[in-house]
Amino acid sequence: MSLRSLHDRAALEARFRRDPALHLMELGDLDDLLWPHTSWFGLAPDGPVALLYAVGDIPTVLAFGAADEASAVEDLVRELLPVLPRRFFGHLTGDAAEILAEAYEVHRHGTLLRMALTDPGRAAAAYPADRWTPAALGRADLPELLELFAAAYPGNWFDDRMIDTGQYLGARLDGRLVAVAGVHAWPPVQRVAVLGNVTTHPEARRQGAAGACVAALCRQLAETADHIGLNVRADNTAAVDLYRRLGFTDVTTFTEATFTARAQPAGPGRA
């Protein structure tokens, strides 16, 4: 089978809808705002799909498949090699990252866990209204939000435009912003949401502030999203335990890494 470039947005959506929890990010990238920045590739009509997303400092490549599609994802990634950028950020399930190791230096950031909200009622039970009253954040709160990220979550992926979604909730202690929960993707047309940028100031941790923000955000998102999920480092046991208490369950694990093409040996006549 040869690599094919895919352009039929409706067909891609139908394919991803078979397992929306696994393909939340891909469904989000079908949104009108993001679609022009995407390229899609596949081998078989019903097989896994790889996404090349050309926004940010470096492109991002996603290649997700269910457990029984592991070998098909590896085959797809192998065929992708001629069209991949020289440097990119990757999210790959199974052993697909190993396929690229021959041609790329692989800087692994860790193993991540995709989780999906399957029992939304647990959020209200785990975090009823108490000392924390998460409220929507807007442009006026942006400087304080960036200050919180610098102290509690340096290096996170955040675009200022995300706050304009209205899907960022913050908790305050004595008037100071100490916790936040937001979204990485929220296309209402697709009715999916991917949570992100969840953090608590070091001085306010283990007091339930972030959990209250996530619970409130999930209740808010339920009005516009049928499928809510998130990515979390698999070794971040405190966060994983929190999300499980809130009604999230495991979907899959995947490798997060930066890939940089290896230098090619000089050919005949080259200096």
C-alpha cells in the first residue's frame, strides 16, 4: 500500500467518530480555524490516519491507533518518512516512535496517558461547591494567568487566543489567582473538548483548587461537548488519581517526543 494524502473532511470525521475518545485531537483539528493548517495521510481506506499540524514553533505529528492497530500505525509512520519535516513534535501510539529512530534523533518527553470523561456525575460528588468558586477568566486576567503559569507550569503550551473561548476557569485565594483549568481544543461544531493547562500555584497545592476548577469546567463543557478528554503524564500519579476521582478513565498511552533528522553522510564530491 502506498501513502495517500487525504482531503475529504467528512470522511475523516466519520473515521474518527468510530472512536472519538481516542481521536479527540484529530476531531478538534477538523475545525474551520485549524483545518487550513493540517495535512492528513493514510494507507488503507479504513486504517489509521496521521496528522501533520503546521502551527507553532515546529510542526506536530499525530499518529494514533487502537491496540489492534499497532502494526498498521507503524506501517503508516514508516511510509511517512519521505514527507516528514526535518524537525517536529510527535504524539505516537505503540512503538511507532521506534520506526523513526533510524532517521531521527528522538528526544523523549515521556509517556502520556489519554483519558476520557466517562462518569461526569463523579465531578460534582468529588468537588461540591465549597471554599473554591471557580470563575471564568478573560483578557483582563491574562497577565495574572501568565504569572501563574510561570510559577506553576513553565513551558506549558498556551496560546493567548485560548482564553477567548470562555473555557478557562480560575480559582482565587484572598483575591489571588492560584489555580486554573482550560482547554487545548474546543470546537463546538464537533462537540468535543480537550482539557489542558491545568495547574495550581505551589503555595496552594493539595487543597483541591485545581480539582474544583476541572470539575466546574467539565460541568460547563457538558453543554457543548459530548466527548471530553485530556492528556496527562503517565508518571504524574497525583494528577492521574485526581482525574480518575473526577470520572475520567484510561483510553491509551502514547509517546511524546521531539524528532530531529539525523545528519546525512556527505555524498561523492561533497565537502
